[in-house]
Amino acid sequence: MAPEVTRHEAYDEKCDVYSYACLAYEMVSYRKPFHTMTVLEAAFAVARDGLRPDIPPSCPDAIAGQHS
């Protein structure tokens, strides 16, 4: 869930973008974001600490938004 949803704050369509990004991460990395954490650990780290998944090194630059 998006951080604002986890924190029970007002939210809008940006939460859908966050969810889509998590899905895209899974498609590029072949694993779930924060795969080394429990669901609760990840939810708290995202909501409280602003944790975001790292872009995997295998992700093509065109998708990662990095320019060579």
C-alpha cells in the first residue's frame, strides 16, 4: 500500500501510481519489493521512514529513467 494509505491519511490517484510502480518493480526484478522484510516491517518502513525499493541493476536504463 502507498505510504499515505498505511498512515490512514487522505489520498488520491497518486496511490495508484505507487501501486503500479510496485507491480512494475516485480516485473523487472522478478521479486517483491522489500522481499527481505515481513509485510509489517515493510509497511512501517515505507510509511514511517520513507523507504523505497532500489532499482535493480538488471533494469534497463530506458525503464529506470537513467541516461547513459
